Amino acid sequence: MTIRQIRDKYELTQAELADITGIPKRTIENWEMEIRKASEYIPGLILSKVEAAMRQKHKTEELENLYLGMERCDLRNYANTTLNSYYAYMAKLNINPVKDPEHFISKCCKDVWSIYEAAEKCSSSIKIKDYMGRLDTLNAYLKDAR
């Protein structure tokens, strides 16, 4: 494989390849434009470094996805806790949220689901924690209201 073929296969820019390999970007440009010729063993070394970097990137992404999955699971628990507080609040007011849909679709319930849906769409663990904090605040308010 040529250096350009390696870059194309892994969808890397010259700058990204330079970061991965430690080879100056200008050198990579010169090799690809055939201004300079790389030694025969260079593409093999570059390929091994790129493959190692891709394996590490894949492992990192798997861990991040696992962590985000756990965060989202916690978020579901927070949403359920908040809705349970909401139901308790409705019970205190002698309102059956199932029989009285206008109260069931109140601002509180809408807030819980809008927070939950917004967090489900985001891919940042920090943002999910922010949404959890909002649910905690809403949950605390409901507990105080009871």
C-alpha cells in the first residue's frame, strides 16, 4: 500500500496521519506528491502505527459508549423517581393523573420528559449529568411540595 492508500483507507487527513505517526505533515505531502521518495519500509511502519491508533480509538469509543449508557440508565432512574414524586404530589391533591389527563400533562410532567428527551439526544456525559441535575432539582421541588 502507498501512504495515500493508507490515508484513504482509514479516512485520515495528512495532518491526522502526521499526529499519529509523528512524521511531519510536510514530509507526508512530499511523499504523496512524489517530490521525495519514502523508503520501502515506511508505508509498512505507517500502516502498523495507524492500525494501532485505530484499535486504541475503538477501545476508547467503546468505553465512552459504555459510560454514556450507564449515565443514560441513571437518567432513566432519575426520570422515574421524578415522575413518582409527581404522582405522589398529584395524589396529595387528590388528582388521578390517569383519569385527569389535563393534570397528567402538566408543566411538571412535560419538564421531566423534555429533560429526559434532550439528554437522550446528546452524546456528552457532562450534558447528561447537567440534565440529571435538572431532574434532581425538579424532584426536590416536588418532595418539598408534598
